Amino acid sequence: MTEPDFLVATRAAYDASAVLYAELVGETFLSSPLDHAMISVFAELVRGAGDGLVADVGCGPGHVTAHLRSLGVTAFGVDLSPEMIAIARDAHPGLRFEVGRMEALDVEDASLSGVLANYSIIHTPPERLPVTFAEFHRVLAPGGHLLVAFQGYDHPAELAEAFDHKVSLAYRYSPDRVAELLLKAGLTEVARLICAPGEDRLRGFPQAHLLARRTA
């Protein structure tokens, strides 16, 4: 089956920049405590529900997958880029990483306690978001949680705005509209954190973190 052009372009871009990206993104994550805040809440909810399996989709070099493990969560990483997965496996040999697509995860229905999409939906075109969210709903067990983070966009009528990401074309999304799409997919918003824009290029936008739950 022919892949959509955006997947081909995104994979090629991350494969080409994997080493440099891995060097930079870990430092950015460690220096952003607000990014950790919702991940810690997400991890606590997963543990409280019985500590089932969590998928870190769009895991890149595996730094967030490893952070989840440090919080006591059984997590594995999935990424579109084979080069990113190779780096993740080398950096974190005790963890599971696999090449895959977030809109077509190789897991059984209702088998996950959590899905984390940490700034990984940003390369998904707006018209493809419902497909991705339907897949998150499919793999989550009833009562399971989804945490999705992305660059925010505040517009009363539009879902998204394209922007020039350092690696590949990306989109920043309206938190309200994303919450609506999640609800249509059967995922009810539990909480959100909106961080004010920062000084660097990518954090010149608001940063949105939405926590949702699949209805039990």
C-alpha cells in the first residue's frame, strides 16, 4: 500500500537529522520542567490503574520512553524513523523500541493502559488527525489515558496553522479543537496545561498538553 506523502517526507527528514536531533532534544526536555509535569500525572494515573503497558508514539531517540520507565511505567517506544529507533535502542538497551506508524500501531485492540504522543502529532496534517485519534482509542483499554502535547494555536475558527519546524513541515493546533476531535473519537478530556510562549524558536508558541481518558 502506498504511504501518504507526509509520512515519506517526515521519515526521510528525521532519518537525515537523527544524530543531531538526538543530541539536542534530550537537553531541551531536561531543561523544561513544565513538560515533565503532565507526564508525571499521566504516569501516576497509569500506575494507579494497575500499571499496564504504555506506548510512547513518535518516541524519537527514546528519552521520554526512558523517563516514563524512571517513573515506574512499563513503556515501549514507536517511531516512524528507523534511524531514530536505532539511536533509541543503542541509548536504552533495556527498553523496547520498534519502527511503526502512530495511525497504524501494531498492538491489539484495548491492550494499552496509556498512549503518550509528546510533540509527535505535529507532523500530522489536520485532515489526518481523526484517523490518528481513532487509532489511539482503538488501542487503549477502557479507562486508559492519552497524553498529547503540541505547539498551540489560538484561532476561533481554524484547527491548525502550518509552521516551519527545524526538521520537517509541522502544524500547531488549537487545544479546544483538538479536544473536540478527541471527544468525537471517544476520548474525554481530563485536564490540560497551556504553557506561555518562550524565547526560543519552537517555544515561541504556546505549548499545549491535553490529558484524555477512554470512557470505561
